[in-house]
Amino acid sequence: MQTEPGVPPSVSTVPTTAEALWNATERLRALEEAAPAGIVAFDLEGRVTIWNRAAEELFGWERAEVVGALYPLNPDDQQAEHAALVGRVLAGESLSGIETCKLHKDRTLVNISLSCGPIRNAAGRVCGTMQVLTDISEAKRLQEQFLQAQKMEAFGQLAGGVAHDFNNLLTVIMGFTELVSEQLQDQPAVLSDLEEIAKAGERASQLTTQLLAFSRKQVWVLQVVNLNDVIAHFEKMLSRIVREDIHLEILPQRELEHTKADPGQIEQLLMNLVVNARDAMPRGGTLTIATANVRLNAARAREHNAAAGRYVSVTVKDTGNGMTPEVRARVFEPFFTTKGVGKGTGLGLSTVAGLIEQSAGFVTIDSAPGVGTTVTTYWPAVDDSIEPAEVEPPAATLVGTETILLVEDETGVRQLIGKVLERYGYKVLPARDAEHAIAIEAGYADPIQLLVSDLIMPGLNGPDLAQAIVERRPDIRVLFVSGYASREAVELSLTTRNASFLSKPFTPDKLARKVRERLDRAAIPRPAADPA
């Protein structure tokens, strides 16, 4: 007895063979339509015989378009691979978990996990191939993000180690250069050479700052700022960077909201973006820097893994060459650059991303070949007021007679700091590590007004050393120095009572000012003991 699909045979108490076949067919049809994965079958000639609803949604072709037609999913460069796979299936083999790409109707590629096996007729002979295709595009995207995060973490660890050692060396180079310069004021030719050494040290310091920034390890000195003021202050420098055939246009938003940022890092960010824009306009053009108040709703914030709310944006737009989608997808990778050898480090945009992400903001980029590039950074707005700038004291007021316990495991840095502090009149007790410092402190009967300690040292670190000494000398001030430290480490160090932080490399003048500032600041009194 024959039946039409969807029309059951006459019902009887004992199912006939036809009824059983109809029931099995209906169950298979229901399973095929309910399956979340694409189910596709084709015969020995490669003509499609099954194309379920999930396959329609996944690849864009409707069932009527493909059933009876040749299998449409193979890209041109995959034909040989597909033929080999089908050959294995027709030989009776079942395969699963094959990661590949298949064509969508719009000619884009879909990442697929493919399982397939043979279809047999009543005689047991293979008469076709059945495939189950699962979209793994999202899983691949998440995997790529994870691998990128791992790569960034590895780069971050490398950058941190390089920056720590490099900043110690730069502290010695820049510090002793300044000390020697002070003694050779009557020898202009030698001073000129020393100035070149100092400039090279400053450029090297900026490179280590970039390394730490793109690895998200840089420590910021955050303050409430108006980005219009920061840009205006830096405009003269920016105008020197661009060529005469590039028109620089500044468009500040009136009544721009405040944000919390490190002005020096904002200037570095602008420098990177402007240099990229300049290099993208070899025949000249227009470079626009604009600010704006922005409010992000929940949906738009989710697109950027950010919090909804008020932001301040800084947009840098050029009319240059623009980027292809392939280049745009990689621009935030560290060391990726389209510039020639010796013309770029590949740290510019990755530095931008690192800087903005540390402030809970985000960055977007829009570009196309021949159209130009627009990079927009978004900074969380704050309601705080801008504090008035502190007036630096004259050098004459930096001298002192206090006793300073100096703990630094790098010999050159320890010698430099000791020499600088002694020149300003301080008595210095140098120690090579925390254990040595504890021994010196325990054997020193007179007051010690300040502990200057490296933050990260072999054995006992700076914060632990400070806690031990503060317990015995509660009125002592503390100044931590470091060439590399995570934000968490710095925040931990500042939980030490009466503590400040100074990042390497620093000049002798900057060290002297920080020491005097720490000594002159009112001490936080020791908490009163709980009554017994």
C-alpha cells in the first residue's frame, strides 16, 4: 500500500508494514526539521536530496532552490578536498568534527563543524552522503579573542620585564648625565654632547612607556581633566608633527564634560594618532581633532563591552589612504604595521588601545581605502571639579637634613639615588635589599624620617618591608620607586601609611622634589589602639 507524505494509511489495531514505514518516515521528517544543525544529503552524482530548515537559515538557499541541484556549498579552492572526503564516505567511512568553511548564498564563508556518513539503500549499497553541519563562527570568534588575550598577556609579561630592566638602566644614564652636566656648565661643546645623550634617554623612556601601555601594565597618575585643555596645551607640538601640506583643524566641544586621565598619557595617545594620520596622507590632506559629549545607551555600550552612561570622545580623522578590512582588523595588534622597515614599531594603535582600556573607556576605528581613517576614543565622564595645579617649589627649598633609608637592589640606581640625596643635604643609609635594610634599621638608634624603597625586589618586596619598618617607626614616611609595577601592586603599595610612588626613569631634580614633597606632607597619624 502506497501513501502520500503527511497522509496516514488507514488505521488498524495492528500496524501494517506501510503504517510502520509511514510512522518512521514522519519521525525522521520531524527530527530533520527540528534539528538545530543543518542536515544536507546528496546522491552519488552530487545532487541534493535533503535540505532542512536549519540549512536554509545557515546558508541562505531555500529548499526549493537546491533540492535536485548540485551541492552548492564548496568554495572553488575546496573542490578537491570535498571530493576526497566524499570518496571516503562512499567507501563506507563515517567522519565527524571536521572544521571547514562552506559558502553562504551571498558568497561569504561560514565556519562549520562537519560530520558525515554514508546513506545505504535496501540492498545495503551506499547510494549517497548525509552531512550534519554546525555553525561554529561564534566559537571561532571567541577562540580567536582568547588566543589574542593570551598573546597580549605574553607580550605584557615580556614588556614588563624589559621595561623594568630598561628603566633601571635609563635612570642611571639620565641621572648621571644630569649630574655631570651640572659640573660642566663652562664647557658648551661637552654640554651639547650630553644633551644628545639626555634626549636619547628621553626617547628610550617613551618607548618603554609605549611597551607598558599596549600591554595594559602602565601605571597612570590620574587626575580630573578637561580634554579640550589638554589638546590646546599640546596643539603647538602637534602642529610641528604634521607637514605643511596637511591642514590641522581643532574642533573642541563647548562645555565639554570632565574625565579622569593622565594628561601625559593623553598627549602620547594624540601623538600616536597624529603620526599615523600624517603618514597616511603622503600627498597632504586635512587632519581633524574633535571632542564631544556622548551618551551611550545600554545597547550601544554592549557593542563595545562598556558601561552605559556619559562619555567624552576625542576623534582624530584624516583624509588619507584608508585601510582595507583585513588591515583594519589587525591594527590594534602589537607590532603590526603597514609601514616600511625602520618607519614604524607597530606599537602606536596598540598603545592607544592599552591607554584607553585602563581608564574603562574604549576605542573605535572606521576606515576604507581612499576614504581616510577616523579613530575615536571614549573616556568616562565624571562630575568632579579640576583641582588647581600645584606650584613647584624652587630648587633652593629642596635641600634637607633628614635621614633616609634607601633600599634598591640595582647597584647603579642605588648609587645614583644616594649621590643625589647627599648632594641635597640628606643623610643616606644605603641597603642592597630588604633583609639588609631591616638589619640597618634595627641597628640605627637615631630617627629615620624617610624610607625610599624599590617596589619589586627579590625576597621581601617594598610594601612588606615598609609595613615591617612602619610597625617600629610609625612616623616614618615612605617613597616607593619602580621601573615596572602593575596597577594592583602600586595600589597595594599606597595602602602603606604615609606612602607615595615615583616611577622610573626619573631625573635627579624630579627625585629631589618627590622626596621633599613626601617629607613635607602632613603625616597620617597612627590609628589609636583599641581599648583593652
